[in-house]
Amino acid sequence: MNYTPASIEAKWQKTWSATKAYEPSNDFSKPKKYVLSMFPYPSGRIHMGHVRNYTIGDAFARYYRQQGFNVLHPIGWDSFGMPAENAAIKHGVHPKKWTYENIATMRGELAGLGLSFSEDREFATSNPEYTAFEQGFIIDMFNKGLLYRKQGFLNWCPHDLTVLANEQVVDGGCWRCGTEIVQKEMYQYYLKISDYAEELLESLKTLEGKWPKQVLTMQENWIGKSYGLEFAFKLDDESEARLGAVYQSFDVFTTRPDTIYGVSYAALAPEHEIVRHMISFGLLDADTVNAIKAMQRVSARERATSPKEGVSLGINVIHPLTGAKV
């Protein structure tokens, strides 16, 4: 007997779909089980990472159905935001057309694997029915003061006229067109997660022994609580005069106050307001300005791992304890 999976599997997959075999039952006397896997980004094709992920979830869903549970096993599409816009730019099509065509393709591929997803509860995060709730959350957070707008530096591609995530910057250039990335100051929205830092840290303790230790450590490091001292470096009189008396000092933070006596120089980030002021008012020579702009094109992640570079700004501060010029 010949086994022809393409025809046999397609036949039964069509039957399962027609009979709604994978939809939750209306029998509410059954114990409930919700099996949720991470939504895929609709890039156009599934790959082996998708197959591994969703077959694991599917095994759970099928197991609990066999155990008599009323199983909800949905699938959705993580389709909203910058990845879809960047892909549309790359392929020269409208992001909506690109996104929903990819969803149709990947839906067919997942169905071809025989995965037992609910068809009636599928949605995409770019659907208005979903984004309406996200917009509602945004408005609520804004009204509560948890969402605020301020300027910050972003990776900007002058060719594609779009921002890029750190992962999309390759050797200082745009991953798509290769154009050199600049650090552009733009308005963006921030979530005031710091309001919940203490609560989050305390809550992590309830997960000890339940979550992997390395995951808890990563979460603690992400919240990033540290104890230290904040103090000011005051500009000396000559430097203050050079800056037009616009700046008198800048604040710094250290977790090691005992090392303050060993300070041998003070460094400012290339985006610091004092640096930008000096560039704007022509207080630095061309070579120094070019060196600073080169530093500004380096992402924060690269700066953390690459050798440190610096240039002299020709200004000095007063050591807060010794009174010496630094």
C-alpha cells in the first residue's frame, strides 16, 4: 500500500476544519486548559524554529484534550509596528498588503503541519479590533502619568528615513541599505516603569524555586536597582565663561563614593547637552566635532563592548573634595 501524505493529510485536515474539531467545547462542566504559544511575526514563511515551537505547544493541547479538558489553543500574529514598516520599505509595498499576504501564507503552512489551533479565535495584533484596546491602554496610562513624551537619541537611517533597532545596525550601517546610521534626537514616548521597580523586585522573590535562577537574575539586572551617591562637578570659572554662563555644573552618580578621591578626569557622553551646546555655538574645532559625531553614530550596545575613545573639550571642573581642577 502506498502512503501519500499530501492527499491523506489534506483530506483529514479539511475534515477537522469542517467539524471544528479544535474549537473549545460549550460544555462548561469540563476542566479548562489554555495553551498559548508565542505569536509569530508574519515574515512570509515559517522556518524550523516555528515548527519546533508550535509542535511543542500542540503536543500539550492534544494531551489535555485526551485527558478530558476543554482546551483553548489559539494562534495569532505579532504583526504591528516597526518590523512590518521596515519590510514594506524593503519590498516596496504597502505594509498592510505585505503583512496580510504573509499571514495568509503562514496560516496555510501551519495548517499543513496539522497543528490543532482554534480557527475561530485567530487574530492579528494589527487588526483594529485589537489595536483599539491597545490605544485605550495608552490613553489610560497617559492620563495616569505613566506615559510621557521626551526627546531621546535613536538610530536613524538618512536613506530610508526610519528609525532602527540596535539589532538592525550592522557595522554602523543600516541592515537594509548599508547607509551610515546617525544618532538622531527625536521625540518618543516612554513608560514610567520605574514607578513599579520596587514592587517588581519584591515580586521576583515569590518566583524563587519556580523560575530558573538565571532568568530571575536577568530580570533583577534589567530593573537595575543600585545604591550610590549623586554629586555635582562644578565648572571652573574659565570654563563657565567659555560656555556663556549657560552651564555651571553637571550631576554624576557613582556606586563607589570611596573612589571619588581618585578621579583623574571627567567624561561626558557625546550626546550630553554641554557637548551639543559647544558644537552649536562653534566652541570646538572641526576635528573635535567630527570625532564627536563619529562617536554619536555608535550605538549604546556597541559602546559598552568596544574600546573607549575620547577627545578633550578644553574645559575643566572642580573636584568636589580636593578643590583641584580636573
